[in-house]
Amino acid sequence: MKQFYPSRTAAPTAARPTAHPRYACWALLLWLLAPLAAHAQLDPAAQNTKLTVAQLMAWTSTGPTALADNVSRVPLATRQNTLAAQLNPAQSFSQQINYIPDGMAGWAGYLTEQNRFNLYNFTHWQYIDVLTWFDGPVAIPTRPWVETAHRNGVKVIGTVFTNAADVAALVQKDANNNYIGAQKLVDVAAYYGFDGWFFNQEASVSAANAVELRNLLKRIQAIKPAGLEIHWYDAMLPASGTVSYQNALNANNQAMLQEGTTRVSDAMFTNYFWSGATNINTSVTTATALGRSPFDVYMGADLWPNRSNQSLFTQSAWLDNYFTGGAVGQPRLSLGLFAANLTYNGGLNSFNTNSADYAAFYNTEVRVFAGNDLDITATDASGWKGVGHYVPVRSAINTFPFETTFTVGQGKIFANNGQVLQREWTDMGKQSLLPSWRWANTGNAPVSVGFDFSRAYYGGNSIKLAGSLSASTTATVKLYQTKLPVTAQTNLDLVYKQGAAGASSSKLLLYFTDNLATPVVLDLPAATDTLWKTNTFPLASYAGRELAIIGVRAAATATVAEYRLNLGKLKVYNGTAAVLPTAGFTASATAVGVNQPVTFSNSSLNATSYTWTFTGGTPASSTAVFPVVAYAAPGTYSVKLRAQNAAGRDSVTRTGYITVTAAGPSTGNTALLFDGATKYVNTNAVNLSGSALSLECWVKPTAFKTTSPFISSLMGIEDAGGAAMLRLGDVGVANNKVQFIVQVGTTQQKVTSTATLTAGTWYHIVGTYDGSNMRLYINGQPDATKAQTGAAVANGTFCLGRNYENLRVLNGSLDEVRAWKRALTQTEIQANACSVSATSTALEAYWPLNEGSGSTTLDVTGHQHNGTLISMTPADWSTNVPTQCATTTAVTAGRQPAGLQVLVLGNPAHGSQATIEVRGTQGQPATVQVLNTLGAVVQQLALKPSLDAQRSTLPLPAAAGLYVVRVRTPAGTATAKLLKQ
């Protein structure tokens, strides 16, 4: 499948894969003209959800690439597929929908809650049947997405996106002549609990390997468990192995779906270079002739704006072709929707770079399914009608208990039982079952309905109805389609709040299967806006009836100028409401400094009380929902939470969860060594967005990357929140040249050095952006400049030694890493290369890397951007630091004279000389030298042997700047920094 985004083995800024030859020039033009949207990073914990084929072939459930934390425990829910309760009962469930966001490992590749609101999200599960986790080479869906999809009855399938060499490796056989890769793919899906594979073979292979690949698919069919699906993408031809998009199921590619009586794949996803009914007719005819259902063919549609005949919103008639005469009750084949991530980064809103634009992001997705008018109850008079116009909702609400908190799985607050913590977060795994229709709002009252991200009972949002009412107006909102058999023990709990005290203007609506036209109307008792109110509705009087729809109505007997109703939780159950609680929590930071406060976010479900235990913390225990704790001593500490209610309790203990580090000693001086593979530092979110910024560090490369994309990351941000980074190399750029990158708007702007770096040498690298120019400095000297205007967009996860993925981890050392929210001058760069005040103006983060031990490096600015060392060991703390930045700690081998020091008395120094004091020579002869920032000796002074401290006048060079004063004795060396002004 031709991707708008790069191959997952390449940089987001690297060359894209080759398109269909017929469209190659067209695709290239689009690539050159289109701004590159921000791309998210793959969560380090989820790194092994992207495998190479070699890793797949070696994979075992106990091996190093198996991730137990990614195993889904949620079974696939059964859907009830009832037409009578649909908004349009004439629709059909025959058609299936495969929804394919492009680049899922980047958009959603996380295993645990992320501290960002504006990550990619999806909320219309009720309209789709399969979600393809489109990435590569072997892309494994992540647990939070699989579990939420399964709760909604949606299958999730991974992707096999291979080149010719990959195919040759994949089709290897064992001693019994069985395909190893076939068994591995089945094993991986079974281990992680997802539902199959999407084969995207867009590289030509030999005719022989094409046969082998087809036979491998047949083998999967023979050994796979029930329910596991294999989808084939219309690219490689089965006979020749060449790539030739057919844009239909036809005689040329049919053998990849069915060969005689042998099933090869469960579905064919066609390419999307088609228009009209011709290719659809061919696909239906071919499938029927093969003895396969036409609904095994997913006719592909490329939704990306202005890229195909099916471009979303600008093209609308194409979807009518999927139905006989456009009649929604007569679908002809299934629907495949590619590039569905356009809701996030397709230029239709700015949510991916600006979390304040959340309403536009959610409305964009509503528009996909409800049409241009955002109204699922009405057919758009012209233009895009929405997927929901054509297909019915598929509800998984058919068993007790049914419970929802309406949370979409992200927000700018986190609430638990109505108590609120202000923080940004995203976790698809916390998403509740969401309303079946968005939004089915009818009536004549000017009342809107939507998600409210400022009020929540649990999670990050509630549902809000807001507007005005009069005695003659009403608004009816159908929320959930259900199939729940009511008994004498059935109850419904609703948690809500209203905008004003007084008589209630809100009703609960219950539609039963035996009378869908007339709902049962129940009053919601009045409630104030200060507290969430829980009301229980016994449903015993409706026993024996089937609950089909749950809704609410706004109505009044007098004018209500400012009506508002917030829904926080809904539960329908038999018997008592109490169920065992589930304990869960996260922390605002897990790597902190001494006495730095840590806020614990309590995500426990169905609990009424909590008991926290904080070993080594203050307080040592708490019963608060969101406690704040500090740790007075360095160390690693465990945290325990017990959640309890009337039914029982649950507890969770995170061993070694909090790491507390003391600031490095003032005389310490170390650097960090990175291995080019898995070792890096994660400092979590840093916001550098604005009119200006600077990035600086010392780097000593050990080796440069030799495989695409030839990138060695030094420091910075590259994710959906923008980009600001320093790195070495790129596709088309020498691997030993420096790149400074800043995202402006939706485009990454780059300046590349003219100088090349040499392995084994320390360099001071600085990139500055002042809103007019991007500048790159190497060792204090200007190297490259690019004119550029506009605000920088860079608010995301900041890493040292890594960006985007582990393929880009630096092989080398870093020291003195800083991020600024202003543009440094050349004078400042030269003067402060080795150190700077932690309280300097607009210094957002500063990691001196002088701890020398432990798994944390502190941000000494106090802004709490403390870094966690990932996969690093004590040996990665190195005393090999830039010569120019040596400190009073001896760095040479041999006997260390006790207390050897050199002090500069009066620093900065003015004029042609400085006074120094040398201590601890122990009667040995000593030499004092002055070194410039390049390490060259520019002045030298000999001292006579003495047991006492010696003060001397040291001549200084004429040029102002930063120098190092070094004292040497036969036993060792000590240094100090000197700034001449």
C-alpha cells in the first residue's frame, strides 16, 4: 500500500516508498509539495512491537523480543447487530469495514499511559469491523488499542510489510518442509491476543518466491486458530512476483485470495486507483466465480486529502458505488479505508501540535462518520454524507453489567469519583464504551451535545448537553443501542450534574424493543453543579422487556436560559451495583530529585476508599485520591495502593517505582556513553514551542551510522507535538554532518553543517532559532545558517541520544546538554560552553550529566525535566569528558595527590592577568597551563615545589572567552574554568 508516510525503517523525513509507476510522478509531486506532518515516537517500552523479519524468525514467547506487558487479556466481544433499533433500519450488516490509519507504531505505539493529551485517538469503533495496525516491517498492535477494540467487538490485525530480501527470509522452511514464518506469525498473534495479519507486499520478488509466499499463506490457513484473519493487499502479482496494482479483484491477482478449492487469504484489500462502478463490478464478479463472498473483498479507498478519487470530504459520490443503485440496504462488497489518520494530521485541525484544538479534532472524526453537517440523524443535502449514512452501528452492549464513564481515553484533567487532578494524559486502554451515535440529537431546542473535557467523573471527560430551553422546545439525544433483557433485579445508575439548582429539566429515556417509537420517560432529580449526583432507577416494572436504546431528553415547563447537563457514568446491572474494585495508578514522574514532589494519579475503578504506602516517602502513607509525596534521600522506592469498596479490595505494588537522585557533587564531572542500539535518556515532555529556542550539547561520536536512515540522534523532540533536535546524518546527508531541525507550522525545517565530525573527538554543538534564522555553531564558530520565519512547534518527549526509534540511538558520548527558550548569541555560546548558571534566563532544561552513578540525571533548572536512563549500566557513566570542560577532579591515572586544586580568585577575570591559588601539590613541582576551547595551551607557568598553598599571577591571552586553567604534578592533574571578559 503506497504510504504518505515513510517506510517504518526510515526517518519521518526520509524518502518515501516507490508508488505505482503509472502514478510515480504524481506521487512524487505530492510528496514535494506536501508539508511533512509531525510524527510521534514509538514508546521505548513498545520497541519490540516493531520487528524485522529476522527478529520474527527468531521470535519465541520466552525470548528477548517478547513483551509480556503487551499481551491483551480482553476477549473479542460479541456484537448483537440489530437493525430494528438503528436510526435507519434499512441498512445492512453484510458489508465489513477495515479501518487503516497509516503509521500506527508512531501514532499509538505505547503500552502505558502517556503524559500528553494530544496524541492520536479513535472513538467510532461501532462502525468498523477490523482495524489494521499499519506499520512495518512486522508490526504488532499494542495492548491498549487491542483491548479497547475487543471491548467494542472489533478485530485488530498486524502488518507484514516486506521487501524482496524479507520475503526470501520469511519463506524459509524447517527440516519437515514447513514454513517457519507461517508458524511464527500464528504464534505471535496468539501470544499477544490480536486477530491476524495484513500482508503488504509492495516490493517485487522472483516468480519462485511469489509461489513460496502464496504457499506460506496457505500454510497459515491450515494451522491458524478460528477467528484469525489474513488480509492480502493488491500489489504483488501471484504469478510473476512483480508489483502491479490491479485496483480490483480480478484474474491477475485472484490466486492471492483463492486458488482452486484452496483458501489462500481471508480477504483482499484492493488498491484505490479507481472510479465509478467498473472495478467494483469486476471484483464482485471475480469473487462470486471463485466461490467466495464479495464481502471478502475490501474495495480500497484512500482518504488522504486531495490524493485520490476517494479523498475524504472533497469527494463524496464514490461511496455510493459500493451499493446497488446507491441503496444502503444493498451493499455489494466490503469497504477498506486507508490513511484514516487524516483526522489527526491531515491538516483538518491542529490538535497534533496544539492540544487546545481538541474540539476540532473530535469534530473531524464525527464528520467522517456523520457527514459534513456533523448530524448522524439527517442526510447531508450535498457533499460528504458520512460513513454512518451507509452502514449501521454494531453494538457490543448485550450482556450485564453494562458500564461506561464516557471517557475517550485522554484529557487535560484526570478525575476519579469526581475528584479532579489537572494533568494531560492519553491511554487508549482506559477508553470506555462510547455512545453508539454521535450525535443523534433531534428536537427543536437549541441544545448541543458533545464531549466536555473540563468536567469528568472518571477519566478526562463527560458528555455535555448545553443550550437553552423554553416551554415549547425539547432536545432528544439517543446515546446507546443495547440488547439487554430486563429482569426484576435490573437497575440503572446514572451519575450526572446540572448547571443550575432548581427543578430538573432533564429526563432519562428508555426505548424497549416492543415499542421503539415511544420511550419510557424517567425524571432526573434536580442536582447542583457542585457535586456529581448518583441516581438509581429500578427497572423491575419493565421485567421481561428488552432494553434497546438509552437516551436523555432536555425539556422544560418554563424558559431555561442556560441549560446544561453533564453525564459522568452510566451502569445497567442485575442485583447490587457493587463489584470488586480494580487498583491502578501512575506518577507525575518516576525519576526525581531529592525532595521533589511527586503527584500520584489514582486510576482505580469502582473503589470508595484508598490506602497508599510510600516506602521512604513523606508522607509514608495516605488515604487521599491523588496524594503528593516527596523523598528526602536518594534511592529506589516502591509504592503500594489498596483500593476498597463494600464488595472487597484490590491492591497493586510497583516495586522500585520511584528513583530519587541527589544532585551531582560540585566537583564531579562525568559524561554519558551511548551504545548506538538501545541506550538513551528519556526526560518526558518538554515544551519549547514559541518564537525562539536553542539546543546545545557536547558530543563525542564513537562511530557513525552505516545503514538507512543514517541518523544518530543527539538530543531533542520529534513526535506528534512537533520537532526540535540536533542529530547527525539523514537520508541524502553524510552520516558525520550535523543537522539542526525545528518544526515551523507543520513542516520540519533543517539546516545541515558544512563541517564533518571525526569519531573520537569532542565537539560543542549549538543550534539556535530566533524566529528569523536557524543557525548552527560548532565549537563556538558559525557553521551554517538558514533564513526561516514562524513560530517553532516543539512540545513533546525530549530524549538524549535517541529520537523516534532505537535505530537512531547515538553511538558516542554526550555532556552538558541544555535546552533554551531563546536564541543564544555567539558570545554566550563561547563563554558558557562548559557550564552555565541553572537560573539563566529562559533556560528550560539543563542536564550537566555529572551524577556519575545511578539511573537518573537531574535537570538542575528545577523545571523537573529529570531524565531516566534507559537500558544503561554504571559503566555508561564516563570520566572521558571534553578537555575544555574538566573540573577540579583529577582525570589522569596514577597516584592522586590529596586535595590537589587550582582556584581562580576573581572569576570572571579582567585585563591581562589573573590571580590563581594552587593547593595540595605536597612538595612536588607543578606546571600551570591555560588552554583555549580547542584544547591548545596558550600560556604556561612553572611553580616551585611547596607544601603550602601558592598564589601566583597568571598571564592571560588577549582574546576574551572561556579558558581552562590546568595544574599538573608528577602525581596528577586538576583543572578549573576561567572566563576572561
